[in-house]
Amino acid sequence: MSNRQNSESSAPAAASGDTKNGTRTLHAMSIDVEDYFHVAALAKVIRPDQWGSLPSRVEQNTERLLALFERNDVKATFFVLGWVAEKYPQLVRKIAAGGHEVASHGYSHQLIYSQTPDVFREETVRSKALLEDIIGAEVSGYRAASYSITHKSLWALDILAECGFTWDSSIFPVRHDNYGIPGSPRAPYTIETEKGHLLREFPLTTAKIGGLSIPAAGGGYFRQFPYPVFRYLFNNASGGGSRPQMFYLHPWEIDPDQPRYNNASWFSRFRHYTNLDKCEHRLERLMQDFRFGTVSQSYDAYKPESSQPSTRLTTQQMVGLA
Ligand SMILES: [Zn+2]
């Protein structure tokens, strides 16, 4: 049973700056559909060959998120891990039937900069075809495991374009121990790959406070910061609502009853287990404070290529930023 608490203040929304020409900006709501044991923070204590024998909770947690989105009349983008899609095709069909956008989270949840281009291409083709066969429609969006498109793995963007993806949401414009391209754009933009393909990029949200880039995209940051702080940072990142931002969460982040791995490091346990019991309630508040849609809906409402012609970067320019 859930032991969720609603102990946080339920004061009315204060994100009134979130307007653009009188219309509330449409931000992107995204879910990375994976189980608690796929997470990089637990990779040192759970091996991939153990995944199949662990109690899975991804289906029930994703269904709770689907119900939550329905209650709040929000459509989201679900980046589904191929490993999950293969085991739970009915879940993928249910996501699509709910009017949500289905996108790819790769197949094996391994870091791209640790893979060879050949391995990456093979699993990208496989996971895209798997999702397309299940939903009977084209899948055009991609998110890398643990945001692992960095200056070391920009080659992956060419492979994504060659596999038929038209947009990506894997680049975090921050300095972090495992991911990020510091200095890359903080609003949607277009990347011209090394081979000349164009790929739309919807980066992960960062706020700028006193010259510092502070991640404010969701996940652990959403659970660790007090909610009013997160709301302030998200609104700051959007320039008070002048540009759409990306929010993300995982199904396991609303599941305080998942198995605990007390043999993981203190820091990994902090990243993974903090405030799981508060997360679902916070997500509901966030959806009341800001307007959300799928990644494609949010991008299309913004149209950076027509409104801001300077938001195109080549991968060479991005290497220079890192
Ligand atoms: Zn993931």
C-alpha cells in the first residue's frame, strides 16, 4: 500500500509569470518508461543479467501515471525502453491509445558514450522497429539513457537521423559527473549533424541563477528540492513563460514501495530514494501550475526555426562548447 503523504503546503499556484502573449506556454511532459532496476544509480549493485528475475513494477507505475494524466487532462511523451516494450507490449498500446506520444528510450539502457557506433546503431534500429510494430505508427523521437549524448557521443546524432528519427531530447546543458554539454542552448533548437542531417533538439531544463546553471528538468531534482523552489526554477528557466521547457519523470519515482537496495552507495540511495512518497502529489501540483503537452505539441507551439533563425548549431560548434 502507498504511504504517500500530503504534508506539503497546498497554497495556490504562484507561477503567474508563466504567460506569453496572454497564453500560457505549453511545456513538454515526458516519462522515461523503465523499471527501478534499469537506473544508472543502481548499476553497481544490479547487473543487466539479473533484470529478468527481479519483481517488475513498471507496468503498474506507468498505469498510475496514465490515470494521473487523464485526471489532469494532460498528454505526455513516453520514451519507452525497448526492454520494457518487449515484455509489456500491451502497456505501450495503452499509452498510444490514451492519445500520448510514444518515443524511444533505446533498448538496453547503456550509456551511449560507452558504446561503439555499430552497437548503438543495431540497438537503435531494433528498439524503433519494436515500438512501431506494437503501435502501428511511426516513432520519430528519441531520448538517450541517462542523457548520454555528450561531446564524446555527438556521432550518435547522425545515426539517429539515419534511422529515421526527426527529433531528440537527450542533451542537458549542464556540467554533471555523468552527462551534459555545458553552454548548449536552453530552449528548443536545431542541430546540423556532422553528415548534414537536421535534427530538432529539445534540451533538458536548466535555470540560470547568478551565472550558475541549475538543473530543473524533473527526476531527482524535482524530488530533492522543496516544491516551491522547483516551481521557481522551472519558471525561471522558461524566462517567465517565454520559452517552453522539458519536464521528465520515471514511473519508479512515484513508487515508495519498490524494493530497496541498501548496498548501493549513500549518494546513489540519496539520488534514487529521496521523497518517492511525495512525488505523485507534487506532479499533480506542477500540472496545475504550468500547462503541459507532448514534446511534439510543445515544440510545434514554439516553432523556434521560424521565430528564432539563430537557434541552429552544428555538431562542430557543440564540440567547441563542451
Ligand atoms: Zn532512463
